Amino acid sequence: MYNYRLDGLPDYPFQRLAGLLAGIEPARGLEPIIMSIGEPQHSAPALLKETLTAHSDGWRKYPPTAGTNEYRGAVAAWCTSRFGLPNGFLDPDVNVLPLAGTREGLFMAAQLCIPPHKSGGVPTVLVPNPFYQVYIGAAVMNGAEPILVPATESTGFFPDYDGVPKPSLARAAMAYICTPANPQGTVADLVQLKTIIRLAREHDFVLVSDECYSEIYETSPPAGALQACAEIGEGLANVLVFNSLSKRSNVPGLRAGFVAGDADLIERFSKLRAHGGAAQPLPVMAAAAELWADEAHVDENRRLYRLKANDAESILRKRFGFYRPKGGFFLWLNVGDGEKSAQKIWKNAAVKVLPGAYLAHEAGPRNENPGAAYIRVALVHDRKRTSIALTRLAETLSAS
Ligand SMILES: Cc1ncc(COP(=O)(O)O)c(C=O)c1O
């Protein structure tokens, strides 16, 4: 006996990749370089170790679901300064909840937001296609119908939820957006964010804005949904924003994030998490609060990513559909056949990349997978290894 909804999900992308590459030996004599997973390899900030040690007493305690005043305060202060929010717009006591990383919270948001029925039918969840795979899993496991909305080159790599047919919008319980987007690196502007927020309010669904790449950008900081709410001037209704330290501070193993937004939803989220969520440990929360308050390590991080984007530009030039992502650290390369290219790149260049097909679903009138032609390449290693890998990758792809 099990929940048969699970059968509606494909295997997770990294399992699929393991299957695709099984039995293929990477080229002899070349050190394998893994660029399939978005796991930052830059150093963790030095202050992390000190603060974790200083708060080691906290390991003996069960942490409260709602977190500490210090953590929620640090998050609210960071959001206020980063997004230019009016003072008091975000109340740390009612608008912020700590999360042990955002992945689980993004998944659990669907449990929070999807009712058994909406507008007389099965609720829908609007999902960009391609997507971060957690969104689709969350929708399917909670009995909703995912509505896959193209986020392809022809839509500027951003989903047009306004164009979703009215009956599906009426049944919408929630919508996910990702900005900067994984995998395409697109950044939504304030006009786009405000349009989606207004749509969510008009049709009474929850907008889940996944902003965990917000601090990895080229020149100007990406806008965020909190900022868009402040500009609209009608509070935070129907909006939940997710962010984490994983990418900003190179600490994916710390599991430190937050959700901020609509006070009613946050209160219910806290109740739900008290029943089944993983609370953030107290020493982690103390260290994470300090990381949210420090921008120096984030500036340095951004500088390193920028240098690697420069290198990628000069190595790949205009080949393989290269463009500089506006945010995040992925290259989204159009190579014709992502699966075949991933196999070839592993075999000949000993570089592991992810086929774009594993980050998207077949959809639309022609039932096409919008990621099929792409590979996703994570620029997470140091500059030298990244350049070596990209050079090998370019040679392999040009040789075909
Ligand atoms: C788009 C997106 N959202 C959320 C996450 C989850 O990150 P974390 O759980 O480390 O905060 C990731 C991680 O790769 C991601 O790519």
C-alpha cells in the first residue's frame, strides 16, 4: 500500500542522469568535474565556524518551529534593506518563518495552499516549464493538476501566467515562479512581478516566489516579490517569498532559509510545520542570523561568479546558444540534443552536466519537452576548474 500519486512523478533528475551515464567511462587521464548539480563549492564564510561553536549549547535543545526572535529579526532586516521595503512593512513576528533550507518549505507550501477543491474542480498549480523539480512534485503529491506554462526563449524564459485559460486560473490554488530562474537565469522585473501578484489576488491563489538565487547577479540586484508588494501598496496578501543562504553564502549543507509574506498564511504555515516540519537547529539559526547580516562575503561571492561568467563568455563565445545569465550560476546551453550531448561530454570530456529534459515536462499542443535541446551547466567550482571544464566541453561539442 502506498500513495499512488508518486507514480505520476518521474525519477529525480540526478537519478535519471545516473541512469543515462551508467556504463559510460569518462575519458582516461582527465579528472572528472561535476557540473550537473548546483552545489556551490566556493568557501563557506569564516564567521560560520566561530558562531556555530559559540552557540554549541543549542544542540541540546529542540528548536522552536517559529525560530528565535534574533533569526526572524535578521531576516526581516535583510529583506527590508535588500528590497528597500518601508520600515515595519515586514513584521518579523508575523511575516517570517525560518526554514531548514527552502526545498522542503517549497514542497510543503503545496500542503498548505492546495485545498481539496477549488471553483468546483480539482485545484491547479501553475508551474513554469522548465522548472525546479520540487514544484511539480509538490503539486502532484497534493492532488493538484499542474499547469505547465512555457518559460522558453520565445517567452523571454519567463512564464506568462496571464495567458493561462480562465477556467484553469479559476481553479488555481497556487503558482510557482523562480527569479532568478533555475535553469534559465532569467530575472523577473517589477512589472512582471506586480502583474503576477495582481493575478494571484484577482483569482485568489497563492504566489510562491522562489528567490534563492537573488544574490548571484551580474550588475543590478534582481527585484523581488516583497518589493513588488510594497510598491502595489496593498500589503502581502496571497504572497509567499522563499530565500536561503545556500547559494548566497555557499552553505548548502547548513540548511538555513526562510519564508516571508502574508501573515495569515505564515501563521498557518507555522501550525503545519509544528506538525510535520524540520525546525532549524538553534546553533544553525544563530550562525545564519549573522550571515544574513553580513554582505562582504556575498560581494566576494558575486565577484567570483562574475569572473567565471567572463571566462565562459570567452571560451564558449556565441556557440551553443550561449548567453550570460542575468542571475544565478547556471549556463543553459542549446546543444540540439541534451541527453546525447551529456553522454558525449561525460565520455570525452569527463564533465558531468544535466540534460535540460530532466528539468522540464512534455507539454503543449505538440507535447514537446522544452528542455530537450538544452544542457544545464553549473558554474560552481573555482575559476580554474570551471575554465578547464568549459574548455573541454566546448572542444567536445565542436568536434561533433
Ligand atoms: C530554484 C531552487 N529553489 C530552491 C532550491 C533549494 O535550495 P535550499 O533548500 O538549499 O535552500 C534550489 C536548490 O538547488 C533551487 O535551485
